[in-house]
Amino acid sequence: MPIYEYRSSQPPGCPHCQTTFEVMQSMASSPLETCPECSGPVEKVFSTTALHGTGSTGDVLSNKNLAAKGFTKYQKAGDGHYERVAGSGGPQVIQK
Ligand SMILES: [Zn+2]
């Protein structure tokens, strides 16, 4: 589920929303309009950090980050031949 960042749209807000706070929401749910702490108005902050603690989108999808998140990635290395490029699960090479 993506993480959205919000902050108070009408200062001063409360300590919770004076700075940005993160809410995990499904894509389908409607955006938060009020602070859960003080019920003051909040606005969504555009965030590219869908996966927390990572940098740009490129980093999120990097092999190193995929491995860190527990994903295993294979890359086609030939005809019916796949090499594991990220993660530790599964064989190093898959041969069809
Ligand atoms: Zn607040």
C-alpha cells in the first residue's frame, strides 16, 4: 500500500501536523482532509517515496532495493535462460 504524506494546510496545526506525517492508504480510499490528532485541515504533500526510506523512483526499483524488500528478480539472459539479479530466494539460474 502506498504511503501518503500530509501536513497542516492552515497553520499552526498541532505538533502532529505542523510537519508532515505519513498515512498508509489504499489507492482507492479518499484522501485525508483533517488531522487525526487535532481535526485541523490538512493537505496532501506530493511524495515520491512510495516505499519508505528510499530515495528516487529509480532507487526503489533498483536491484539492491528489491533484494532489501525481499523480492527476487530474474533477468532474461538468453533463450529460455534467466539469471537471478536480485534477492536470495531461488536458484541463481533458471533454465527452461
Ligand atoms: Zn494536527
